[in-house]
Amino acid sequence: MSVVNYGTREITCKIVYYGPGRSGKTTNLQHIYSQLPEERKGKMVSLATDTDRTLFFDFLPLDLGTISGFATRFQLYTVPGQVYYAATRKLVLQGVDGVVFVADSQKRQLPENIESLQDLHANLADEGFDPRTIPLVMQYNKRDLPAGEISSIEELDETLNFRGVPYFAGSAISGGGVFETLRSIASMVLSRLSAPAAKDA
Amino acid sequence: MAENAKKGSEDEGGEFADFMADISQEIAQRVESLDAAAAPKVAPEPKKTTPMPRDAGLILEWENLADRMIEDMR
């Protein structure tokens, strides 16, 4: 849970990019990383196979510096999309504060999107989160592909976004919608910040 | 405080700068509201009551009283 820790003067939030394989989760993080000023560039950890598929997960620590006296960090993770990495996805979801669901807009990928969304809900429930209330943002990625190959935003939203959460058209490969998505999920997570007993620590 | 939060990111360019500006402002506002919620509330003034004599209701002989109670229970 995202927490304002008055004892250590820290705010730390964990955001996980979820979605089917090859939907653009890693590309989102790579774009964010590419936009970071040098002094804020930590190390993006990415474990991929020879064919650039995420093997374990990506991790991008986003150190935002001191804001209102609090050292603020966002930890961005991706999960491996392939079905057989189910255990890793569950592991990455532990302690999550917000989720970005990166859907592949290609028409032929719709079943994979649905399957991945169901997998997300099951894993969230397994980890003790309420899938109906956890901060969630949808990104319909690959909008740069030819119109004939992709579903409309309306179709995707009707099929996938039954919670009616904020959604964004994305073209992560060129950076389109990446920061809008991040800003939205960050805002949702921050609105749930709480100050626990650690205040007196 | 929230307005000052933007200053820190003025020297950073591009999309990240915009993101930082927005997020800094949100964090500043959030911290302010949490601080306000955590601030000790002003204690209400004590109710005025009828003055009581100093020894009113006081049990002056505790030891004897306890002995008597034990005796009664037997």
C-alpha cells in the first residue's frame, strides 16, 4: 500500500504495467526512461530473451526527488505477458498500488486482452486486493497501426473497461499516451495515500 | 506550499517535466491535507460543574473497608 512515511519522510508507490505478451508494457517503460533527465536516470532493470520478450520483469525506479519534504519514489514494473509466467506475474503484483493495463489494439489480439484482464483480476484477488477498487488505468496501445488492423477505442473500452476507469490511446513506440497514462495512474494512487501509525516513528 | 512544488521541476524539460510539475503539485496538496488531518485537535473547554466539597465521595479508610468486605464474603 502506498504510504506517506512521516518517520523516514518518504513516499513510495508501486505501479505495475500488466497486459498480454507484446502489448507494449516494456515499451512504455523504455519511453519513460528515455525522457528522464540524466540526473534522475537510475538503472532500468530489464531481463529479456534473445527475441526481446520479457523473461522475468522490468523494473524502473523513478526517483522524483524531494517534494514537500518527502523523498518520493515511484517504482514501475512490468510483468511478462506470456501465459506460462503466471507465477512471476503474481509475484510482481505483491504490494502493488496501481495497475496500468496495456491492451493490444489489434483485432486479432482481443482474446489475449480479455484473458490477460481475467488473469489480472484473479491474481489481484489471490494477493488480497479488491480488483473492483484498486487504482487502474487502461491504455489501448498500438494506435499507430493501420486502421483496418485495430479495434476502435469504443470497441475496446466496451469489451475491456467494465469498471469505467480512465483510458488512453497509446502509441508507446513513439511515446504517444505514455506519460498521460502514467500521470493518470500516479494521480489515482496518490489520492489514496494514507498516513499510518508510522507518523510517530 | 502546493504552488512552490512546481519550482523544483522548472529546469527539467520535456514530458517528464510536465509530469513532475503535475505530480509535485498533487503530492504537495496531499501532504498538506494529511498534515491537517494529523494535526492535534483543540481540546474542548471542560464543562462547568457544580463545585463539590474536597472529600466528597472519598473513601477515607481503604484498609478497613477491604477487611470488612473480605469478612462479609466469608
